[in-house]
Amino acid sequence: MESKSLFTAQELEELLGETYFYRQGIYRLAEDGKISPYQVNGKLYFSNQEVVLSALNRLANRIRLRFSRLAPYLRINFDENKNKTIIVYGFPDKSTVIANTESETEEELLRKIEDKGREVKNMLDVPVGPHHDVPPPPPPHHPPHHGHDIPPHEELLEVLRRIEDRLIRIEEKLG
């Protein structure tokens, strides 16, 4: 038996989760050129995989914009066979954020990520070493670098910010 690869927006809504993958959102992805619609006998059809990938890419972009400190570590997965869930994982505390696509929107998922990020940020650092107070090591002596007064780690962070900005611009151009 051959599996079906093209679905109407209504079928995709039922297949993928009606709250997260709602019909108007699917049509909007097509209008924005993020997915390809296929017209057959006057009806529009869409690729299941293309809709999921586009929605996850949109979510990834929103995460990058809203949670730039967490974004490099996070990964997103969608499993339509296992309770129609989107799973965001890779948090520093090894936890995950899960959204049921039948009952939760993208905005609700982003709020969960924001709450998790706040929770991770507010976690106390617990020393692992000996139980007595040990003075911190003296700061390392760095040789002069390129005649700048900027510490090497700040210089590295600035380079990374520029690379990240450039990647965002490239992704926006590619759509």
C-alpha cells in the first residue's frame, strides 16, 4: 500500500494537530512562499513533510530571536505518531519542553520555553569541589593581543555576535 504524501489543509490539521497546525496557518505558509501548494481538480494540496519542516523552521527562527542565549543549544523535534508533540530539548539542565499540537499553539510553546529559560537562568550554581573555602585562582596573564585593550573573551564574543547576525541575515534572504 502506497502512503499518501499530499493532503488538504483540513486533512493536515487533523493529521498533525489542529491547534498548532491550523488551516489558516498552513495557507499563510503557502502565501508566504514557505511551502508549495499543489492544485488538483480545483483543490489545494500540501506536503505533510514540507508543512512540518516549515513550521519547525519558523519556530526555530522565533526561538533564535527571542532566546538568543539558549538558541545555540536547543533542538526541536516533531513526532506525529507519538501524541502529536513538538519537543524542544537541549536545555542546560537536560530538561525538555513539550507541546501537544492538538491543544497548544506556537505562542504557548514559546511561553513554556521562556519560563524554562528563566528557570535555568535562576538555578543556583553549586560548587562541586572540597567543602572548605578555597580562594579562586588568580586571573590568567594574557599577552597583549593585537594592540587592543579588549580582553580576548570579549573579542571572541563580538566575533560570534557578528557571525550570528550574518547567519540570521543569510537565513532571512534564503527564506
